Amino acid sequence: MDQSAPDWYDPIADAMLAFEMRGELPADQIVREVVLADAEMEALWGYKKGQDVAEAMAVLYKVQRRDAQVAEDALRALCEMANPGRF
């Protein structure tokens, strides 16, 4: 990703919106990590505002597991949570 280009952030912003609106994660691993980090930050902001984010944080924790199947299942659950706006 060329950060010297004026529109370098556009693919990241598009990926964040795709996740938030449709529960879609990008194929690019780096952009995916940014989207997941943003999702975790949003959950933390929600917690700060008094929202119940326990389910979201538990799923985000599982995404980081070394067990590939657990992580894949958690990613699927996370996308399902984002799609209807539960995240």
C-alpha cells in the first residue's frame, strides 16, 4: 500500500464500511487486520459508553486464537454480528 498517494486510505475505509454494513471482510490480510482492529476499538468505545459488548469482545478474542478452525468460526460469527448491526 503506497502511503504517499493521496488516496492511500480509500481501500481501508471501503473495507471498514463493507464490514460494518454487510459483514464482509477483505481478502487482503493487512487490510483485514486493520478492519478487525477497528472493530475491536469500536467495541471498546461501546463499552466506555456503557454498552454490553461482552459477546463481541469474546468473538474478537477467538479470532486471534492459534487454532485455525476456532479462528475461522469466530470470523464467520463476527461477520454475522456486523451484518445486522449487532456489532
